[in-house]
Amino acid sequence: MLQEMMRPRLKGQTIEISLSKWGYDGYIVECTYYYNKQKGKYSLSLWLSRRDMEDRMKLSSKKADTQYLSGTRETIVENICRVVHQAATAADENGEKYFDKYVSRYEYELACFERGNQLFEQERLPITTT
């Protein structure tokens, strides 16, 4: 079963899965889920973050992107592990995996923040010459 291989950390209705095994070193995905009685399925949201940072990015945050999964209390964690495994391993016709664009976007946002912070600090601190 994928659940034993992936060893998700259970945190109430959130599970955390390391993506390092699939080439995303230091990255984790937080999977928040709840049972939607109207749909009769579980609602799943994925959040990408790095182990060395407290910031996280919701996947598909630019659109309302909720996945609905079938399952029971006994099977939902395994079903979520299957979704994450598929997203981490299956490539499209261009060789891109689902998480690739989000990791790239996350890294780009971090680089922009760092560059902006450097510029801000240069403007804020007086330059001393010796």
C-alpha cells in the first residue's frame, strides 16, 4: 500500500507527505480533507511547502480547485496518498509532473522575495565607505 511507503504524518484532518523521494528535496505537501455531506465525498486541498520555511502555497490557488475523493474513514488516507503519488510521479507528454510547475512557482516567488528584500535593505541602510 502507498500509505506504508509514504508514511504520512496525520494531523487531524490534514496529512503531511514528504516529496523528497520523488525529486522534490525538502518539499512536503499538506493535504487537508473533510467529508462533504452534500457531495457524499471528501473534499481535498493540497498545500506545498518546504521543511525549512513556515510559508506554504496552496496548489491551484489562482483558481478554485477542489478535488473530491470517494472513500471511507478507513480508506481516505490511502486514497489521498494515491493522488499525491500520481501527482509526484506521472509526467505529461512534455515530461512535466503535476508538482513541477508549483515547485518552480514557489522557488520563483522565494527568489523574488529575496531579491526585493535585498533591494529594500540597501535602500534602508546607509552605505558607509571606509
